[in-house]
Amino acid sequence: MYKPLKHCYHALTVAVGLLSLDVQAALPTPVAPSTAPAAGNWLELIKGYSKDAGLVIGLVIATAAFLWIAWITIAKFNEARNGRAEWGEVGLTGVVAAGVMVFISYLLTEASTTIV
């Protein structure tokens, strides 16, 4: 890199860094986890964030499961419409899918109330 350009680059980097100090000072305070530990209790804070992260991951997995079940049900419906499957299979798939969705919802509810 050409020497005068290199010096300008470094000067610009330092200037942007110094100007960003005011921006960093105005950052909002982080949101406390759902368990809201006492001030200064870092272990409970980490535990609360871990619980919230686990619940979010569980919800993402459950959403993927719901979408997968819906895809299977729609595919079975399409097969029955084209004559490759019977309508009874569509009904059975719908009943089983509804049961699985209810079971997943139950597990999510239990996980959100029992995770300490």
C-alpha cells in the first residue's frame, strides 16, 4: 500500500474510534432474563439467560416440527387427490399429526414451567 494512503487510513481509523466513544456511551441497558436475579448475582444471571435460550431453541425446534408435520399432511392430501393414496390415509395422517402437535405443545408448556 502507498505510504501516504496507509497513514491516512490509520488516521481515519483512529478518528472513527474516538468519535464512536460517545455512541458507545449511549447504548441501552440489556434486558434481564425472565427470572430477574438480584443485582450482582452473575451465576443466577447466566442461569436465567441459559433458561431463556433453551426455551427459544425449543420453540424453534417445535416450529420446525410443526412445519414438517404440515408438509407431510399436505403431501398425503396431494397423493390422495392424484389417486396414489386413499382418503383414509389422509384422515389418519391428520389425526396423528394433530396428536403429535398437541404432545409437542404439552412438552413445551411443561418445559417452560419446570426449567429452573
